[in-house]
Amino acid sequence: MLLPDNIHPEQSIYYNGAFVLQALRERRSMDLLDLYACTQELRRMTMPVFVLCLDWLYLLNLVSLNEQGGVELCS
């Protein structure tokens, strides 16, 4: 759920997406699994939630995939 009204906010994609962005700000581009490991240091989340966060951030044009298949922060 993006902005849930019946669960805790810390379980939302909106909330967890902020931690993915924070991990990606350290290095502008990184491999998917490296990004997941860095995000795990900031906030524990499952891989499906992490992928949903990446999907949401991609739709917002905040992250993109580079030619090597890594995730990078859009400027």
C-alpha cells in the first residue's frame, strides 16, 4: 500500500521508499543487490517490499536503470 489508512505507516511503500532513496544518495548508482544491502542497513524490509519501492520510485522518475543494469538516481 502506498498510503495505508488501516496499517502502520512504516509498512507503506511511501515510507520505505524514502530509505531506498537515502541509500541511493550515498552513491549515485549501484547494483540492485548492493542497493538492497545498503537499504537493509538503514531499514529492514523484505525483498518484495524493496522491489515495490523501486517500482514506485521508477514511476515517479526518481530512479532509472543504467546500461549495466544498475539502479541510479535521476537528477
